[in-house]
Amino acid sequence: MTTTHSTTTPHAGTGGGHPRIWLLIVGLILIGANLRASITAVGPLLGDIRTDFGWSAATASILISMPLLAFALASPIAPPIAARLGMERTLGAALCLLGVAIVIRSVPSPNAIWAGTAGLGVAIAFLNVVVPSLIKRDFPDRVGSITGMYSSFQSAAAALASGLAVPLAGDQPSGWRLALGIWAGLALIALAAFAPQLRATTRPRHTVPASFDPHPSQYKSPWRSALGWQVTLFMAIQSTVFFILVAWLPSIEGAYGVTATQAGWHLFVFQIFAIVGNIATAALIHRFTNQQAIAAAATIAMAIGVLGIILAQGWILLWVCLAGFGVGASIVLALSLFGLRTDHHGQAAALSGMAQGVGYLLAALGPIVIGWLHDSTSSWTPSLVALLALLGVQLGAGLLASRNRTVGAH
């Protein structure tokens, strides 16, 4: 079955040594580096931002959740837009929007932070959805390894952003604006590296009306598949836990006497161990006929980390490391499932849009609910217990989604 209208990009499966393939890999790596840095930089600076604007914890929770709401709203429309513009040009436009939105967020205006945060959320949503489809197209036999490489740089940039946030902000009351705005430069670098790909135009076949599809019976929508919903639930919960920890971990540690600078670097360590999880999962994912062992190990590591924070705060750095490893393994598995559980890149784009649209809608509620639980109880323990319950559901969804089957066959 032909899965594109037109493309000029060489296929990695047949031309892995082609120079343009290496340019594509570099472009994908730099796109990955942009997917979390502008978000993870916010957590360590949230206290400064709240002080600057006089916000309550509830208002700060809304700011944290806004990118996730944008992910949820924009993810389902990314595949049809990619079908019209082409995947490459959609990614290029999203990188432009990301750079502009990051700058707007740092403008000294009460409304700019909201507009910029919403804009960067839309841009990242498009990048999140379209990249797995591009990987499925050009690296069909290396989905896990390429996704792991891409995710590792995503985690590395996120780690740097969280670790450097407080030092970059300095002692100035509005120093947080520079610490957040500086990441616009990373979007411009990624755009420059990805620019050679903009000459190609690949449009996922799944959005073409059936009357124009010579083999319409070969396509099955993930929205009508139990497997599609299992992948979506796994994606939703691992994203929820990740964004809750990134947003609130510095505050949780602060309640246990950890300084703001230490908490920022602990978040850096969290992301470093996420990279270890990225790499380990990428190396192992194709060595199994199914990925259930990876789903179980990643989820259990996250659960031990959360339980440890509840029971033994004196060892909090160890628990942060375990949680980070589990989060890193989970995100590579979730992103890889978009390609592993589908038959072609058009279907991968549809599953990616579905899982990230629904998943991030649920994930957006996470930081808000956690902030509300804390304000209601004056304790972080109920919030952490809620995370453990979520991880129990993640384990079940991960075991089901990781079975060796595809949406088209079930």
C-alpha cells in the first residue's frame, strides 16, 4: 500500500548511509531537544513567577497545565494539517511558532505569559504528533532506537533547562523572564538544522477520502481499536506523572527542607536518569517479541520512587533517580508504540494524534488536581498516594498495549 502522496526524502531502510538521512537524524534530535526544555524550566522558577504576579498555587497550577491543554486540543488536528502541508513543512512551521511563543512568554506583560505558554503548547503538540510518523516512514526497522535517541536529547535539554533555571534567573525579581526566554534560541537552531528537509512534502495517506484510496479496506482507525485505547491510556498516565513531578517536585522537596537551588539540581538529576531510561529502553525494545517487561519495569521504578518520597525523605535523591529512570523508559516506550502497534506511517500519525490528544487532556488535569489536593490538605502525602494509584492503572495499560499486535490486525 502506498502511504504518501509524494516524498523526496530517502528511505532510511534502504539508504541508511545517505547524507540526507544523517541530516534528518540531526534535525530530529534537535527537535526532540525542544519538546520539554521550555516546560521543565518553569518548575524551579514557579516561586519567583508566583511572587512577581501575586498568584495562588491554584493559578500557578493552571499555568503548568496550559501547555498540556494545548497539547490535547492541537494534537488531533496535527495529522490532517500535516496531510495538507506535508509533514516536513508542518514541523518547520511548528518550530517557528515555538520560537516566537517562547519570546512572547517572557515579555513583561500580564497577558503575555498566558499567550506565550498557549502558543508554545500548540507548537510542541504538532512536533510531538508528527515526529513519530516521520520516524515510522524513514526508519521502520529502527523505530525504538531512533525514538530512544530522539528522546534522550529531549531529556538532556529538559535536564539542562531545569538545572540552569535558577542560576540563569539570578537574584533579580524578574530574572525568570531571561531564564525562560533563552530557550527560543534552541528552536531557531533546530529550524536551521531541519531546513534541508523542507523541500520534501510527505502527506499521510490516512487523511485522504476513501474514494481516492485504492486500498481503503487496509486502514483501520485507532479510535475504533481497543489496542489504540490501551496505548492512549499508557501515554496519558505516564505523561501525567511526568508533568506532575516536573512541576511540583521542587515544591515537594521544599516542604522537606531542600533549598530551591538544590531542588532545581535534583530535577536536573531526575532528567539525567530519564536519559538513562531512554537509552536502556531504546537498546532493549527490539530484543523482545513484546514490550511487556519494559512496561512493567518502568512503571515499578516510578512507583518505588514515589513511595520512597512518602516514606523516607532522607533518601529523596535516590527516589528521584528511580522515578526519573522509570519516566525516561516510559516515554520511549509510549512514543515507540505509535510505530510498533501500527502498520504504516499514516496509521502511526493517527494513533499519535489520538494518544497525545486524549492523553494530554487527562495529563493537563494532573498538576491542577495535585495542587488542589495540597492546598486542601496542607500536605503532599495525599497527592503522592494519588500518583501511586495512577501508576497501578499505568501498569495494567502498559501490559496490554505492549503485546505483539497491531491496530490494523485487531
